[in-house]
Amino acid sequence: QVQLVESGGGLVQAGGSLRLSCAASGFIYDTYAMGWFRQAPGKEREFVAALRWTEPRTYYSDSVKGRFTISRDSARTVNLQMDSLKPEDSAVYFCAARRESGGDYYKSERYNSWGQGTQVTVSS
């Protein structure tokens, strides 16, 4: 089991930036990929970005491509740099880990462990 804790959320003006971090603990040695999802009030959880844990490959939703960057800066930390933020980006952001190999990084059901989330609010 992998435990995940997000941090870095907050309130920012449209056009601003935030950097989210996800710290992982527990058994991470069989992790295949980690990702970021978000959920706004009254909406389903949606995919934001993901990266393979053992290869330098990243994936993004069309809505954030070119504005967000997912990366690793340590063996147990994944980050999400968010630039040019829009009010539509407001949501609770969750990091997640999966053991299952293959594609479909955008499917939340492929992930096995989830953090509690961090709130991101973008004002206009």
C-alpha cells in the first residue's frame, strides 16, 4: 500500500501559477505510474496528468496541455507545476499511484492509491 499526501494548493489570480507536490510513503517499489486528477463541486473526477515511474514519459489532458507540467524531483515525490491558471482549473487536486502496466493513464479506476486532495481556487 502506498500512502500519498498532497500539498501546495491555495488561492491564485487567473494567469498565476501554483506548484503542487505529492509525497509518497510505504511500499512504492512496484509503482508503475503516478498521476494527478481533479474534482470540482458537482462534477466527476477528471484526469490532469500522469508520468511513468520508471521511464521519462508524461501524459496530459487536452485542457491542461502546454500549461501544466508533471515531474519527479525525488524517488518519492511527484510535482505538478501549474502555469497560466484559469478559473475553470479550480478544483480539489488528488495525486494517485497505480501498479497496473499499460496505457489509459487517464482512467481513475486504474489507480490503486489516492491522497486526500488539496484545494486549488483560481479567481477571475
